[in-house]
Amino acid sequence: MSGSSQAGEFIPVNIAILTVSDTRDEETDSSGRLLAERLGEAGHRLAEKVILPDSLYRIRALVSKWIADPEVQVVIITGGTGLTGRDQTPEAITPLLDKTIDGFGELFRAVSYPEIGSSTIQSRVLGGIANATFIFAIPGSTHACGVAWDAILKPQLDSRTKPCNFVQLFPRLKRD
């Protein structure tokens, strides 16, 4: 497969996971658990894992804390990306971003389309960078988290993925 060859040294990344849900707790958070397991299996480190209700300002406050923490390199948010009145993750995150990664949402919908058809348009998946921290907001369904991780995040967070990956950008993300 073009663009997915691997060579060189693996560099682990510190990743924080936020589950946005009014109903899930640690026992029922299958999406956050799946992401934590998969990032660990890939060789990365779980910086923190939190569950918060669909609350714009609580989401924004926690993600802001992680953005300011030099030990957190990536934030993955699951949930709150749909179209209902309670879905506020994109609105919480967008003002924090220095740059958007438009291709993340586009690629997620393209990868999801063969499986769920036009329903993929209902997900407001987004990616961006804030203070040299990558931020990704993905749907709350466990299956969608697996798709996002396996098809996009795992290869892009692997320093060996060629011709390019997010990890190789870390030293050049700061504006200073």
C-alpha cells in the first residue's frame, strides 16, 4: 500500500483521551477503553483518560489544560461530534486550534463511507493543532473509534510511516 511503508526507529507519543458522554462511566466507556488499549498496543503512552459530560466549557477547560501541558503531545476526544443539541465537541475545540487538519475529517468520512454510506456525513470529525499538540475529535461509537485509530491515527502516529507522519512534525510545530 502506497504511503504506509515503515522503517526506522519507533518513537512513543504521550496521548490523552477524553470521552464526552452524559451516560458513560469508566465501566461502560468502551470507546475510551478501546483507544487506550490500542494506543498501548501500538507502543504509545496514555497520559491521562477522562470522561466528561457534554459540556462545552468543561471540554474546553480540560483540553486547554492538556494543550498547556508539554507532556501531552496528542489529545483524542471521542463523542459529541454528531448533530444533536447536546453534541458540542467541535464548538468546544475549534476556538482552541491554531491550525486545522481538514484532511482528517475528510479521510475519516471517506474510510467510513463504504461501511455506513451517507450516514458518515452526520459526523463532524475534526483534527487540528494547538500549542504543538495534535487534537482529534472522533465519534463516540466504539466501532468509529476503531476505524479512526486503525485507518488514520495509528499510522500517522507511527514515526516509521513513510513518506510522512505526524510524529516527525513535533520538533517543527512550535512557532517560537
